[in-house]
Amino acid sequence: MPTPTTYRVPIPRIVWTLGFVSLFMDLSSELIHALLPVFLVGSMGMSVAALGVLEGAAEATALIVKVFSGSISDWLGKRKGLLLLGYGLAALSKPLFPLAQTPLLVVVARLLDRIGKGIRGAPRDALVADVAPPEIRGACYGLRQSMDTVGAVAGPVAAMLLMFWFADRIRAVLWFAVLPSLMVIALLVFAVHEPARVAASRRFQSAMHWRLLRAFTARYWLVVAMGGTFTLARFSEAFLVLRAQQTGLDVAWVPGIMAVMSLAYALSAYPVGKLSDRLGRRMLLACGLILLIVADLVLGASASVIPTFAGAAIWGLHMGFTQGILAAMVADTAPGDLRGTAFGVFNLICGVCLLLASAFAGWLWQHHGASATFFAGAIITVVPLVLCAVSPTSSRKDEAATLQKLS
């Protein structure tokens, strides 16, 4: 059992800084994303089908980049440069949205934003693993995820308030996304300093070689399997918005469902991550999977306002119980010098599963209705729940081996 002093280990300053980086960039991105469909379809005349193609291409771009960015960060032995490149591309894309006069420039901006997300994701998670003490690793990932999600709450709320303030002038509102993205770059340049031991512990090697995947243990691949099957059940949150529309809410208030979901996510991610350092990751991950089943059942059973928002809140809780913990489990089971590659592979597989899940959910929605979509998600969630139940728990020997690799 950990000693009482274990829980007094402070979270490193760089984790807090990366949390604020995530917060401001999510605020910027979600402010735009909350209005982008209306902007493209309503103001620019893009068809809904074309919008779907754009979103699919954007997500596919991010997925392809993710797996390589993690490997490159391991190969270079540096994370900060890739973080600056990834967040810099995202910041560069922000003014392009309000400046766009044709859908083509919006497409370019959206792809730049997704490329930036793909570049920064795995190196950022690997940097957290590099600096987080193993005994509070879950708390570190939970904190960063909570701060990220605070931005995801603030973005749609800011979009709604600014739309009221500027009398629905979308272009004027979109300009407000530029400032927080510039704050992100300033934080990265002046407040993020990689520890010397990270650069010293990396050897120059071709981390892009797929042969290195054999260095990962069976425990790591089990975490990947749990993450992938879980993501097959957790389709895009866009379906929550569609469900909210079915309640008869005014369109201006529909983004509120994302704010509710993100708020529940933000409030739960850090305490759950901290608790996972004490109670173990597997049990809390199982709780998160059960919460997803409950959310799907609530959302599938009724299309009225209160159950839909309750289901969205439970959906947010399941995210808080799973996302940071899965990231910590990847860090726990990956070799110390291949963490970037490990996060890249994990993100790629989960991302592909998310695309498959969303496509299947859309087909179910169109042919069998919303209830069938959510009920199917609840059924699929049983698979990762079973994998979680049969997976081995971490032993003292495993923890000692991890500490030895980090030293």
C-alpha cells in the first residue's frame, strides 16, 4: 500500500502549464466548432453531405499524423518542438475561419487545425509521462484532462454568449478564437521547459520502424484492445447534439448539451485520476464503462429534454472516468523510451475505431432510429468491460520495473 506521504507528492509545474495550454486551445477550438456547421451550411451554402466529407477527412488527417508524431518525438528525444509545431498550426488556422469568403479556405483551415492536433497529441501525453512521478501519474493525466475539458465547456458557452452580444454575426464571434490560441503559443515558448533527463535518456534511433512495436508488452496491447473496443462503443458526441435537437429545443440552445457533457467531464477527470493512483486504474475504468452503458440506456429510452441532458451529463462522467485513466495505463505499460510511439499507436487505433463507430451509428440512426443507436452502443460496451474484468492488475514487480526504466 502507498504511504500517506505518497499523496502529498506535488503535481509538477509543467503538467499545470500543459493543462492551461490545453484549456486555452480547447476554448479557441470549441468556440469555432460550436458555430462551424451553421457558418458553412447557413452562411456559405455548403451541403450537409459536403460538411460530413470535410469532417471525415479532417479526422482521418489527424489520425494519420498522430501515430508518426509520437514516434518522431521518441526519435528526436524532444517533445517541445513538436508541441510548438502542432499548436502553432492550430493557432495559424484560427484567423482563417472569419477571413474565409469561400468554403475552400475553411476546408484548408480545418485541415490545418486537425494536422496540428495530430502532431501535438502523442508528444504532449508522452511529456506528461516523462515528468509525472509514477505514484501520482493518474492525478497528472486527470488534471490535464480536466483543464482541457474546462476549455471545452467554455468554448460553446462563449460562442452562445457572443452570438447574443453580436446579434448572430458569426464572423465577428469567430475572431474571438484567435486570442486564446496566441496565449497557448506564449505559454509553450516561455513556460514549458523540458527536463534535461528526457533528452539525455533518448537514443538516436529510427522510431518509425514498425519492428519496434514488438518491444511493447502484452499488457500494453491489452490496454490498446480495451481502448479500441471501448471507442467502438463511444461514437461521436455529434449524436448527442442530434438527440438534443429531437427534444424540440431552440437551435441556439442546442450547444448547451455539449457544455453539460463537458462540465461533467471536467469535474470528474481530475478526482478520478487521483483516485486511480490509490485504488488502481482497472476498477475505475470499469466504472466508467458502466456509466457509458447507463448513459446510452437513458439517451435511448427518451427524447425529452430532462432525460437527454441527464444522459449527456452521465456521458461526460464516463469520459472523466476513462480518458485520463486510459492515458495513464498506456504510460504505465509502455517502455520509457517509446512512450511517444505508444501513445501514437494507441491514438491511431482508437481514432480509427471512432470513425467506424460513428459511421455505424449514423447508419443505425438513419435506418432504425436514435434509440437503436444508443442501445447498440450499450451492447458493444460489454466487450471492453469483459476485457477489463479479465486483465491482470499491476503488481509490485511491475511497478518496480517501471521505476527502474524511468531512473
